[in-house]
Amino acid sequence: MKKLLIIILAVTVGYNSFSNDYHTGKIPESLKKNANAVVRNEVTRFEINSLKETTTRIQYVITILNSAADYLGKFSEHYNSYTDIVSFEGILYDANGKVIKKVKKKDLSDVSAVQESNLMDDLRMKSFDFYHRAYPYTVEYTYEIKKKMTFFFPSWAPVPAEKVSSEYSKIEFVAPENYQFRYKAFNYEHAPEITAEKNKKVSSWQVKNQEALVRK
């Protein structure tokens, strides 16, 4: 199975929404073919604030077509003393794009993400599941994560799993103008688009209307 993937490796030296109408009837038939879910809009903005801090802002919208993809409609993120989930909002839509339910950060469940025997690790996990099973339905998660380090940078996979299509997916890497970085791409041949933004350099990659990848 082929997957689109970009891994950004750096060397130290407001969201752009593709659509806000999530009526499932507007999904191209080619994207629904052989698909259990369709990523409607995914925008990740990763910004280096300093050598000791980064901010990641994510908007993720996915339409679940059947029960095989329910797991993709769940939210979960790890955090600890170096990682903070600053904000969170979740929205559930029906097949016509009508809002059914909204949730906030206070609605997230919060549990330890380590074994009881490991008392020295403070890793925890916040998660949420709408438990909606009337298909198709759409979930939207918008959240911000701040890290007190620059050791780990995000990867980008526009097609997150087998039998999933992507209507629009984009990642932005924001850094000081003189910041040099390297990246490695798999099954993606395009160079990043480079723009300037308030004395910072923005490198971005995007994919539109990527049909479902199916193992043969």
C-alpha cells in the first residue's frame, strides 16, 4: 500500500480552511469509491517560536462513511510537563452538514498514558469520542499544542490509513528566515511553496482530491 508522507527534519542554525460546507453529498464520487472515510479538510501549522518552544495548530475534518472508520473520528493527544494542549474544540455534523453537537476542552477525558509500575513518567492522554453511529457523519477538531522544546517535529500523512481519501490536506512549517532545515518525502514529488510572513519563512505542502489507496 502506498502512502503520501512527508517527514520534516530541521537543522538548528488563523487556519486556512479549504471548505466550511461539510454536506456529504458534495464529496466527489471518485473519493468515496473504495473508501471508508474522506478527509475533508486538514491544515497543520507548525511554528518555531524559539529554540525552546514550538506551537502546532491543527484543523482536522473527516467524514466517516461506515463503521470500519469509526476509529478515525476519535480525538486523542498525549501531553506531559513539556507539552500542553492549549485549546480544543470539537464539532459533530450529520450527513447534511448540520451541526449536531459541539464540545470544548473541558469535555475531554484525561487519563494516564503509562503503566502503573512506571511512577517516574508524567505522560498523560486527553481524548474524546462522539459515539455517533448514523452514517455518514463528519467530525471536526480544532486544537493547539505548545511544546517547551524543539526536539520533535511533526510528520505529515495526507492519507492516514488504507481506504481513506483526502479532499484537502496541507502542512505549513513556519520558522525564522535564516533557519535552515531539511525534509524527506515519500511518494510526493513537489517542492514546498515558500512565502514570507512577518520576518518568517513559511514552507508549505498540500494535496487535493487524493483517492483512497487500497492494498492489492
